[in-house]
Amino acid sequence: MGATRLSHHSGESTVRPPADKVMQDIADYVHNYEIKSDLAYSTARLCLIDTIGCGLEGLRVSEECRALMEPIVPGTTVPNGTKVPGTPFQMDPVSAGSTSTSFLAAEWGHPSDNLGAILAVADYLSRSGEPLKMRDVLTAMIKAHEIQGCMALENSFNRVGLDHVILVKLASAAVVSQMLGLTRDQTVDVISQVFVDGQSLRTFRHAPNTGSRKSWSAGDACMRAVHLALQVKRGQMGIPTVLTAKTWGFYDVLFKGQEFKFQRPYGSYIMENVLFKISFPAEFHAQTAAEGAHILHKQLKEMGKSSDDIKSVKIRTQEAAIRIIDKSGPLDNFADRDHCIQYMVAVPLIYGRLTTEDYSDKVAADPRIDALRDKMYCVEDKQFTSDYHSPDKRYISNGLTVTLNDGTVLPEVHIDFPVGHKNRREEGTPLLNAKFERHIKPHFDSAHVDKILEVVGDQSALENLSVKEFSDLFHKP
């Protein structure tokens, strides 16, 4: 019996098509777009110092964080390697990529996470003879923010169960490709490798599995971004239709068959509108709630009352906050507590403060906190949700209404945007500078603190500083 011959039309075509337009647009932006916005550069400077300051604070308060910063092989030092801020370590740029700004839209995220990859690669190149200045770092930060933010405006990865650090990997990989000297087409190849890579699930950000991975997942994404860029630099090929390929592409496998949508072309909008955590170390959707709780604590004190007199607390909020941080039940660790709006409201209502230490087991053991959490309930305000998504507002509104045991109902404290919002930048900048100074003081002597503040406080001087000189400022011999 003769063999059956299959029609050649039933097989897969081996013709390699042009790369997906989404990837080409990102590569074109990275290689060809000139940033001309003074506001973007001045905001990038604030983002730079705040991100480094937050990293140094993490090293101070968390033994787990300090352990993660150490070389995989103890005692390893890489000649001409990247110096890790706040440590004596000098590593390869992949390992050093582990690192607080935020941008909230259809997808949430922290574009400042990209600094982990950007500064690691820039420092490595600077120590290898490349004449890189800090303006190059700020430019890369602006572009990484823009890529991550514009992708996040209309595309919700969390709704398909994927973690937002996919956008850190994407943005970091794109900008470090250009820094490493890759061509525009090679950058497209790197971007394609990002999308074909295994993507992180959000499991570790949600109860009952909330855990410490959320503190290092972005650093892991930075490491992967640099690794993929270096792989392409060594000659690895790309996957041109990694997004649109039928059956096997990203859209069909991981995005429910939907294509990415875009609200605006790439420019410098995201950096110009970025949010800073200034007043409180609180998840962004709870920032205005925490601020409102401080106001209410003061009002209660003036009335001769305390949190013990509270019967109930109504929290009027946005849909995103309810989905992410509206939690009940036991909070077992730091990661649980700093993603629970009830906890972040209860602590300032009781103590009149909210600090990093307030997420510790010691503070959380106060029985008043859980007792007060049980008296709170969240309701979505549709207007708050609409204002949250509006490109002209980007509000993160919360309204707190406290009812006392004697029946007294205090006037609602309603705040639309936190101090870190663009609309409060003039008010927030001095506070951001003070926050940075507070974060570096435990690590360096007073003379060195003054030197750091002098350098980072002058936009022009900072931009003209070599990257390696900047990194040396934060290195501990």
C-alpha cells in the first residue's frame, strides 16, 4: 500500500514575516526619539534620588533585603563590575540589576524599578571606558518610564493573572539594548525575547499567598532584561511574530487573544506625570486614605477622643483599591500589611503615624489594629474609578467617614491626590528631598551626606557627572 501524501498547504509556512509593529514602535522610540522636556528631566532627577533612597532604606530595615543584595557566590568581586549602592559589592551587570515611583492605569506598576537595570548597565559601561554621563541615565529612565507606562495605560496584565513586572522586563530590556550598543533591529530581537520568556504570575501579591517575592520580583525582571539583551548582543536571533503568531503567540497564549491597545504615542508623558511615595510608605491606592487617617487622628485628639471611640469607618475608594488592597482576616507578614488598606488606615488612626517599622510584627501585635480593621468597610465610588483612569486627572481618591460610639458622624475627609501627585509637585519636592536625606543619613557620615546632597541637588551638575563617579558616591568600601 502506498504512503498517503499530505498536501503541502496543510503545514506551517516557514516564511519569516516582518516583526510585530508593537515591537518595532518601541525600538524606534528607544533609538530615534529625542527627549526635549525639561520637566521630564527634572522629574527624572527626583525619581533617581528617591529610588536610590528607598533602596538604602530597605537595606537598613530588612535583613532579608540585605541578604538578597549579596553575590550568589559569597566573596565574589567582578573587576570593572557594577557597584551596588549602599553595599561593598561589585558585581556583573546582570546580578547587580536587582533594586519609588509608581504609575497607575489599567495596569499598575513602579517604573522606577527599571533603574535597577539601567544603572547597573550604565555603571558597568562607564567602568569599561564608555564616556557615559548621568544625563544618559536620566534619558534611559524617561524612556523606560514611557514604555512601561504607555503599555500600562490600556493593557491590564493583572486581569489575565500576569504580574506587572513583565513591563519592567520589557522597558529595561529595550533601553539597555540601546545602551549596550545594539542596533534598532537587534533591540526588536531583544523585545521579542522578553515576550517569549516565561512571565511572572501575580499569585504572590494576593491573599492567601502574599509574600516577600513581591519585594524582589522587579529586581528579578531587571536581571532577566539585561541577560536577554546580552544574549542578543552575542548573536541570538529574535522571534518576529512572538505577539501575533496564531496559537503559539503571546496574544493567543497569555492575553486571551486580545491585541495590545495604546492611548498615546511614546514621548515623555509618563515621567512628567509620575507619582512619588512621599508622606507614607503605603501602597499607592491607599496613600490618600492614609493621609486622611492622619487628619482624622488629629481631629479625634482635639475632641478628646481616640481610636477606641470609633464604631465604624467607611472607606469610599476606587475599584482598583478594592481589587488589590481591601483585605480581611489575619495579616501574617510585612507584605500582607503594606497591601491592606484597613491596616494602613488603622495605624495612623491609632498612633498618628505610618512608618516602615509600623508593618513589623512588633507593631502588628497591638490588638487595637485588628479590632479597628474589623470596624472598616470599603465601597467603590464610580466617579473615583473614572477619575483614576482619566489621563487628565490620574486621581487616587479616597474618602473616610468615621462614626463614633456615641453616634457622632465626623465629616468625611476626602482627598483626590497624594502629595506625590503632579498637581502637588511644588509642595512635594522639598518633602522628597528631606525623605532622601533621611534615607542616606544612616549609611554615611555627615560630610559624605553633604557631598551627596550637593551633587544630586544641582540638575546641571548631576547630568554632567560621569556614571561611575555617581555610583562611587553610594558605594561602601
